[in-house]
Amino acid sequence: MIDRKTYELLIISHQGKTVEEIIKISDVWNTLSYAKSQIGKEAHNILIEFDCNLEEEHNDFILNWHNLVESVHYENIKKYRPIPFEL
């Protein structure tokens, strides 16, 4: 059995080559489920989408991480402001 709590998502927000923010999402499945219930179902509040890319024959997972971080305050979502460095 897979322990879902072991999965984390790390998002690195950058402007050009400069890292501006690092976001760590722990216990991804439960955190995204909680966030979806908090954000609502309005069209402008879409959190997660799937897109079929027929040209490259694969599916894309699209996460509106900015909406997630700005709209949901949850202990499993942590933001870090790194010392400026370049990628």
C-alpha cells in the first residue's frame, strides 16, 4: 500500500533566471482535496485541470498554483523566500 502522505510538490517560482519564491506542498493528495473544497466551483476559481495534448500524445496536469497559494491558508502549504540566486 502506498502512503500518500509521503508525496510532496515543490514549486519554484522564477523571473527569468532569478528564483523569487519556493512553495512546498506536503501530503499533496489531501492538501489539494482540501484546497479544492475551500476555493469553490466558480469558473475563475479553477484549481486543477487536465488537458489532452493530441499533438504530443500525452495528457497535461495543470495546477493553478498561484490561486492555491493566495486563496488557501493551510499548514501543508509553505512559502519560502530564498536568498536571491540564479538558476
